[in-house]
Amino acid sequence: MIVSVHKAAKLIQSGDVVGLPTETVYGIAADASNVMAVQKIFDLKQRPADNPLIVHISDINQAASLAETDSEDFKRLATAFWPGPLTLVLPKKLQVLDIITAGLQTVALRIPDHPKALSVIDEAGPVAAPSANRSGRPSPTRVKHVEDDFSKSFPIVDGGTCNIGIESTVLDLSGDSPAILRPGKITAGQIEKVIEKKVRLESTGEEQLRRSPGTRYSHYKPEATIQWMESHESIDQYRPDTLYIYHTFPIDKSRTNIVHFKKNYIDLGKSLYDLYRTADKKNYRQILIEPLMNTSRSDIIPALLNRIERSLSQ
Ligand code: TXA
Ligand code: MG
């Protein structure tokens, strides 16, 4: 059910959860100071309790009551990239609920770059908001996706199709040196330029698990199996039960099960989860993606690679 910004703020203030658009993906938001409301998010999503939530704020001044914000790195990054697709993990203040941080001593904060999300937060205060999908499903980038995972009667603010379509970069500023826990549109290079120091890229492993428990869970998975294309030999043998995703290979076939992004990686990012979900709706058995090289100069490539790798079928 589509609700207005004002209605969404009222619902949040009264302890309900609401679907909110952001520039990355839709979130499912609850009052960050209300334990019962935040618990509803975990119940609805069937999210494991040890996977912490991002607190979304609408003004940088709200950060100081939630986290230690004195560091030069924080000030520079927040100034450079907020509102925007960068989540900053900081030492938390006492008042942040344990249910939000999953018991960690840190809290993840971001200001989303979407006018409707900002208006709701202005009115309702900071909200805890993970992506508005059931756990293990691809993140939602349209109202329809949120309805599909929850229900038609679930309250959602309609913000159109998300501009970026891939979740925010998560940068941990709580350790000895800054570390990217999840790549996103804002790249390590962009961050390094602003803070004038090296940023580590956490892959998987003990260190990342300790810092970001959520990364142990399999994400972004549709029902269809996903694989990189191995070769183009079978070009004339397209299988009707397969969705083919290209970005460079010269092919002029146009069929509903062949999509081509013509090196437009921004569009690919914007459409990826929608394609995953569409594949399931149309009962495709597999999705084959033309291999992506990290050499293409688009900012979104490392994040795309990360999401696709994590959705591959073993
Ligand atoms: O773009 C986004 O970030 C979207 C929109 C709605 O803002 N949100 C989103 O939330 O992707 P979620 O819950 O699906 O992913 C949040 C990620 C998880 O991997 C979680 O483990 C990590 O952030 N995270 C949250 N709090 C953390 C903390 N205190 N320390 C380390 N990682 C944290
Ligand atoms: Mg998520």
C-alpha cells in the first residue's frame, strides 16, 4: 500500500515499519529508538539476530548522539559523500540499541540521497533500515519488489526505481585503519582521495566476519542458478530457459531472454536485482552473465563483481 511521506513518518513514530526508497535500494525502516519496532524488522525479514542494521539519518548533526564522530576521517567523508551511498561504521554511543548493532560496539550510519527518505527521517527521527527484502532474496529496487517479498498491504513510500540499484559501500572507521566491508558505488579510490590514506579491502575471512557478521550470510540469490558465461561458442543455441546478460559481446539478437547493456555499467547495476527477480517470475532455470573485468573504468564495477560473485551457484 503506497503511503505519503507524512503517513510513513507517523507510522514509524507509532512503532510500525515502513518501506522507504533510497538511492541504492529500498529499505524497511523502523524508529531506531524503539526496540519493539526494530524487532519487527528482524521478524518480517527473517533476518538472523547477529546481522546488524544501518541507522539512517537525515542530517550530519544527528550522528554525534549515535556514534563517536570526532575523527578527521569521519568529518571528511561525511562532508564529501553524504547524502550518498556510503555507510560509515563508527564506535557507538551508549544510547544505540543492542538489537541494532547485534551487540557490536560499533554502529553503521548513513544519510541516504533520496528526498522522500530524507523527509521521512526529518519528521520521524533516525531509522534503522536494512534492505526491504526477505533474507536471502535480492534487494528491492522497485515498489513492486517490496510488495512481492512482504505484501500488497505493506506500507511503502513510492520513490520510483532506485537510481543506483546496488547497496551502499560499507566502510569501517572503527579500527586501526579504514576498511571496506562491502564495496558499493563509492570506491576505495574515491575514499582514499578524501582521507589521504590507504583503505583496506576486506574480502572474506576471519577479520571480516569479526567486523561485519552479516557478510557470512549468502545474499542476493534468486531461485535461478547464476553463472558466468564460459564461452560464446553456443551463440546460436540459446536456451529458452536461460536469461543471458551481456555488456560487451557484439550481438544483435534481440529476444526477451537476451539483455545487452552496451558497456553501460550504471544501467547494469540499476537493473541487476530486477533481472534476478524477473528471471524467477518467468521461471528461467539459469542466468548466464558475460564475465566482467575489473579493468573497465566504471565506478560500479567492483560492487557489481562482488554482488554477482556472491550470487553465483557453486
Ligand atoms: O544501501 C544500503 O546500504 C541499503 C539501504 C536501504 O540503505 N541498506 C542495506 O542494509 O543494504 P542491509 O542491512 O541489507 O546491509 C547492511 C550491511 C550488512 O552487511 C551488515 O552486516 C553491515 O551493513 N553492518 C551493519 N552494521 C554494522 C556494524 N556495526 N559493523 C559492521 N557491519 C555492519
Ligand atoms: Mg540486505
